[in-house]
Amino acid sequence: MIKISRHAKNNMRLYKISKDELLSVIEQPQKFIRENDKFIAISHLKTKLQDRVIKVVYVIEKNTKIIITVYPLRKLKHQAQS
């Protein structure tokens, strides 16, 4: 099960990130980082209209993924870290 925080929903609207894109990043991240109890998933998504890198930060509580935030990264910054 997945719950999306109000903050994450607002960011999804602001940056025009769909729920399908969010799920794609969580299910098949190109880069995965664990920091204590937080999980960070990053993926480069290409669509007909956009080409961007999405970062999702979430926690897992009682088998539920709680999305804390989601936002696009600058491609150059992401590629430099890879």
C-alpha cells in the first residue's frame, strides 16, 4: 500500500508529476539510497513531452510506503553524481 503526503501531492501538482511516474520511480529506481529510516529513489524518465530526473523520498511503516516528497532534479547535477 502507498500513501502520499499532502506535501508530496502539492509537489506532484506543481511539477506535473503523475502518480504513474511516481510509482515507476519507486518500483524501478535507477539509483536507490537508504538513509536511516528514509528511502530515496531516483530515476530518469523519458516521455514524448519531457525528459527529466525524478527523486522520491519515502518511509515504510507497517508495510505501507509513505511518500514524504517528490520533485524533479536538474539533469546535470544528477549525471555528475552518477
